[in-house]
Amino acid sequence: MLEVCDLTVNYRRTQAISGITFELQPGQITGLLGPNGAGKSTLVKAILGLVPTTQGFVKFGSRPLKKQLKRVAYVPQRSQIDWDYPVTVQKVVMMGRIAHTGWFRKPSVASKSIVREALERVGMWQYRQHQISELSGGQQQRIFLARAIAQEADLFFFDEPFNNIDRQTEAVMFDLFSELKVRQKTLLVISHDLGETLSNYDRLLLLDRQLIASGKREEVLTRENLKKAYGFSMNKQQLAIEAY
């Protein structure tokens, strides 16, 4: 279980997130929702220790998460990745094995097999010698999903993985999320979509610098909560929720 307690982040004099507390259970896919500037990416980075916090703590399995980062796979937003860096698809996925093999060591036979299986699972093995910059947005996202799988992690964070991807890639990703769920992995997925893809999540967190609501879809996406998060001009989102 991932336990986040009273997590707060300040950027200079601005409070990015305040007093965030929730728990994530293994074998669940949790969607993290909220408007632009709500602090969703900041929350994930704070959980991972990538940005400093002013208060709060994060535990995984009753131990500080920062002491167990080998058990974590993190896929950042595509905008944060240098897609022009000269590296092949296979090497990108092999980076997910560094925690197991160490730096400056040749990949083991086992690691090579795991990387191949991960690339085959996302339908990208035939592109293994391609430069990452040669791929489409959906293909690039599949490569980073394969890298996360190759890490053999227990805790997965995905920051807006569905932005600018094709339907086929979206389906591949949700299928893999479901497989990880069956294997009792813990997943947190940042998303902007308030439409039909919400049916893929077991739980939702609704954030706007503070945690507005957490729980099942019907508990979180009420008209009152949506107004708190998005304001009074979110008619399309409200209609999408009411359609369920």
C-alpha cells in the first residue's frame, strides 16, 4: 500500500499543493484528475522525491518510499523528454534494467529477454533498432511503457500518458494496465479525460492544489466536486459524467 500523508509543496511563496493525504491499494488503477495548474504533476514528483516538500511523508509498505525507489516506475509527460537524443528503442527500454544490473555493466541474458518481452508486448520489437526520434507520438509512448514494464516495479506512475496518442496505443496501454492490476501492482495515472476512459479506473482522486475528493467514480465526480475543481463553466464535463 502507498500511503501519502499531509504532503505539501511550496514554490517560493506559492503553495503548489497543500495537505494531500490518500492511500493507494495494490491491484488497483487510480486516476488522478484536475484542471491545468492543479498540481497533479507536482504531487507525483513530490511523492517520488523529485521536488522538495515542506511537510508530510510518503510510505510504501510501511517504509519510506525514498528508500525503495527501485520498486518504482515513472513515465513523465512527453514534453519533458528529449526526443532528439540519439538513442535506439532497445536501449531506451534497457534503461529500465539499470536498477537490476547496475551502471556500466553489460546487460545480462535475463535482462535482454525481459526487454524483448516488453517490446513484443507493446508491439514494438520490430522497431528495436530505430532511433526514438523516428517514431510517432503513440509509438514513443509505447516505448516508455515497455521501459516501465522492464523495470519489474511494484508501483507505477504515469503522467498524462494518453496525450496525443492513437486509439490503438490507448487500447494497448489500458490492456497492460489491467495486466499489471491482476499482478497486484499499484498504478497512479494522471489524466485530463473526463469521458469514457474513466471506466478503466478503480478509484479516482480529484485535485485542485488540495484533494477535493477520492473514491469511486460516482463518489468523486459529483456536480459539486466538479464545480470546486473546475469552476462553473464545465458543462461538457458535467454532461459526460451524467451520461454514466
